[in-house]
Amino acid sequence: MKLMPPLRVAILTSVASLVLSSAVAADTTRIRFHTFYGTEMDEIADKMRDTVKEASNGELRIQYFRGGELVDSDQFVDAVGRGSIDVGYGVGSYWPGQVGIGNIEAGLPGAWTSVEEARQIFEERGLGALTEEAYAEKGVKLLGHGYGSNYDLLTKEPVTSLEDLQSMKIRATGQMARVLQAFDIPTVFLPAEELYVGLSTGVIDGAIYGGPVEYEQLKLNEVAEHYTFMNLLNPGWTETIIVNESTWEELSDEHRSILEDAVKQYAADIHAWLEEGNQEIIQEGEMFEFATLPEEDSKRLTEAAQVVWQEEADKSERNARAIEILVENAKAQGRL
């Protein structure tokens, strides 16, 4: 029997391996997933990627990009629509000029005060269906929502009422700033990275930015220790998950299910991480002095927010229907 020279065997073996590897690569679908979060969610992201890979036997993989790595977060709708990224994980208030319902979807002051209430508004009262329509018009599929956590006031001095805030300068953004201004509370805008210096130098006396975890991450507990629950908006933001329509259509039913389940679990894990971190700090009671704004003041804030709600309603018929949902809910909850 004539044996094949060793060199030729080695070459043929290498070629076969290369062909096999190429075939495997060709059968692998890679999903470009872009979030607005940074490195703080890497562990949760790793879990999502591993879950997708294992559940699909390696046929589906997620390429994960953090905030700003490929595109700016306010460009997610356009980038997903064009296919520059396959899945965008952001917040509707980043792109209200592109998707008119974005601000309402993200959370208006006074819209909801618990995760359970927010979910009911989206899933049972119809806000989710209206939101899905709006994104479909932009050529992207709404895959679901995630929910943030606490969104309250941190100040250098204690707060017992809205009147206390009239002598303070508060960092607030967008609609929240407008609601505070209705009570003659001075507001300014500072980016998150400037809050520490702003509080330590007296440029601002307080901030509405997030919950205990966010304030701890920014080390704001070193310069301000009074945390006041406002009972105005919790979760303070709603996260939007959108996917490119062509990418979605090209996936098998099995891969769609795997991707959707994993991405929704990613959202649930982020919410759990925020909630657990906030509750731990609250229960320990050492980092901040906690207080709650009087119920009557929270109700006054919700009533003042109706100007903002009406402005959103005036933008379109869909927005008007969305605001009707919020109004009906707020009345049912006794806040209006």
C-alpha cells in the first residue's frame, strides 16, 4: 500500500480544518448589540452572551458594545433602522425628535411610582402597543422594555417640603426641571461627571439624577448626604429594546425566541442589580440620611406636571392617546 507523504497529509488536514472552520463561521449569526450602559453592566452582559451561545449551540452570537463605542446613544433608532447595529438598548427620551412618543415612553414626571404600576400601564393599559406602532413607523421592531429604579433628590441640607427647595439650586433635566420651576425652585443643568465638583463647590445644592447606587458610584455621598424620596417617578426611566427588522426576519423562530428571552433577561437583571443595590444602601442607612417628601407635595408636583403632559399630548394623536392612559391611571391611583 502506497502511503501519502507526511507533508501532504499535514497540508490536507489543515485545508480540511480551514474548510470546516469556514463552514461553522458561515452558519454563525452575529448580533451587534449596543447598550447605553458602560462597564458597570459587563457581568450581566457576559451572562446574556453566554446564554445565547449555549442555547443556540453556538449558531447565534452577540457582539456587545457599550455606550458610545460604535454610535452615540441618541442615534440608536437610526442606526438600528439602517442595520449599523442589530439591537439597540437605550431610553426613549434620547430620541424624541425621531420617535414622538419617546419622552412619554421614557417616563414623564408623575407618570408612575412603582415598577408594577409602570408594567401595568405598558402591558395592560395600552401604552406598550402605542409605542410599538411608533417604532414600526421608523422601520424598527420594538422587542420590549426594561425598567430603571429610584430617581430622587440628593441635597446637602435636609428637605422637608417643596418650600425648602426654593432657597436651593437644584440640578435637574428636561421636564423635571420645568416642574420644579413651577414652584420657583431654581434649576440648572450639569452633566453627571460634574455633579461632585458642583456640590462640593456650592455651584449646586442638590441634584435629581438617580438612586442611591448612582449617587454612590459618583461618590456624591462624600459631598451630600440627604436623600429625599419624591414619590414622583419610579422607575425614573424606562429602557427601550429595538431590533432591526431585516435581522429579525432572517432569524429562525428558535433563534428569535432565544434572542428575545436573553435580551429581556438582561433587562430584568439590570433592574434587579439596581434595586438590590439601592435597597442595600437604604437598609444599611449609613451612607445617606433618608427622608420622604410629604404626600401632599408629591401630589402638587404631579398636578404641576400636567402642563408638560399636555405639551406631549399636543404633538400627535398617538401622544394624546398615550397621555389619556397616564391621566386615567393617575386618577385611579389618587394622584390626580
